[in-house]
Amino acid sequence: MSVNPQRPVLIIGGSGLVGSQTAKTLRRLHPTLPLTIGGRDLARADAVAKEVGGADAVRVDLERRDLGQPEGRAYSAVVVFTKDDTLNSMKYAQAKGLPHVSISSGVSELGPEVAHYIHQPASAPIFMDSTWLAGAAMLPALHFAREFKTLEAIEFTAVLDEQDVGGPAAHADLERLTKVATSSLLLQDGRWRWVQGAEATRTVTSVDGTPLQGQVYSPFDVLALAAATEARSIRFDLAVGETATRRRGEPYSTEIIIELSGLKQDGTQGRVRHELVHPEGQAPVTALGVAIAVERLLGLAGGPPVAPGLYLPHVLIDPAYFIRRLEEFGTRIRRA
């Protein structure tokens, strides 16, 4: 593997809402890390590159196996902020031996990526970060789970403000993953089930106590936590509407509610609820999650660069470190 942190990280979709914030977050975490903002619109990409500093811009063509990059162009990692139906970004990373990070796939769509990894398992580290806000729900859940000896159930509620759906790429992802997919996956009493209709909805409670309509959603969190915790039931509900901050006249926020139940370390049965709120919405949280993934893959946060393999966030990232970074970047966390 030819990872070289002195080469720029290619951020495909880097001129979009979350991509540009990720570039700025990486710049804050690692002031000297070279970055390349890639996109279809070179002028927009160049404007973001100038704003970030220490960055340049390139036009990226996802229809081409070489992404339209000159032969001599070299990168240290490839990060993708759009649904790449061609998988050319992954193929490019594998051909060059570069870490690849993607965040836009649903559990029903992971087959093509896994197949390409299996075909070339020793080529590059493939980081499947299509979890809610790039790890911002599952990694804190693992951190809070340390209070338990055994977990019976993990229940998530993500409240996404209707004014905070994001840019065109994020909006397309949400439409595809909530409207096109006819069923959603959950773990119930030790069995995997695809649910739809009335069974896939329930009333959830926002951080201010307001009841909201939740819909079962299937990010990679459900798969990863089933393997990491052996909880018998895992459910993830998404509620799109008005967040608690906007109800009281402030700008929209993003809310993640994590409820855990099981046998605690002290031998008692219990249920705990943790609430995470970022006052600027989902984009800065997602940007931070992706930035943490990049620094871990490149060995910029301690330890060597990551070897080729297929990874979910919890395999590489320490939940306590992730929690600390969330708070440093403005997320408010409380036990309710």
C-alpha cells in the first residue's frame, strides 16, 4: 500500500455542503494536510479550495475508471460525498492502493462494494462509513454501552430538521433510502427482520419531550452494533420535522437519542437514555465523523496507517476519542 500523507486527500463532492465542511474540519485538525477538492464544477471546487487554504481543485468524472485524473496525479486517500453508482471511485482507490471512505450506501446496497473488496482484498483499506452522520450515533452508543454487562436492546432516534436535509447529494440519499427502499431492517429478539407499513412506524420523543412520528431507517449502525454488542434487539428510527431548538425560536439543530437497556455492570437491570444535540445541524457532525475516519486511515492520530481490509467505524475508531471530538466541535451530550 502506497499511503503517503504528504499527498493530498481527494474529496469528491468537496464543494458540497458536507464535503466543504469536512475539508475545513480536516484543515482544523491537521493544518498541513494537503487537500484536493474534487467536483463536476471546477469553479465551485476552486472557490472552496481557496477558502480552506492549502488545497487545490480538480474536475472529477465518475463515469471514468481514472476519474478523469492525469496519470501523474497522486493522492493519499479518496473520500466520496455522493452516491457513486459506478463504483469508479472505489476502483480507482483499489488500483492505487489508497484508503477509500464512502458514506451514502444503505444496507440493501452494500453488495457491490463488498464484492469489489472481496475481488481485491489486499489492495486498499475500504472504510464503509454509511452510518448515521458518519459514526455519530453508533460510536457514542458503544461508549455508553460500557455501563452494561450485557445489552438487551439498543434503540436510536435521529431527529433531522426538515430545514436541514442538506445539499442535493444528501437530499438524493435521503429520498433514495427512505422512499425507494420498500422495507427497512431491524434486529428483533435475535432475529433480523425487514419491516414496512405500520410496523415500521412508531411515536418517538424529542429531547424536549415532544412526540414525533418515527420511521424505521437502516443505516450501517444496525449491522455494526449487532456484531459489536450482541444485543438482541436494535432499532433505528428517523423523524424528519421540527427540532426542539427551532420550536423555541432558535436555528435548527440535529438530535440523536440513544436508549440502552440490559444488565448493568453492578448486576441490576436498567435502561438509560443519552441525548446528543448539535446546534448547527447535521453537516458539521457528519464532517467531523469523516475527518476522524481520514486521520485514522492515514495514521495522523497516532498509530500507523491502516492496512488493506474492509472496515466499519467501530473497528478502527475509539468511541471515547470520538465522543471527546464531538464535544470539542460543539455537540452537547447529556444523560436524560
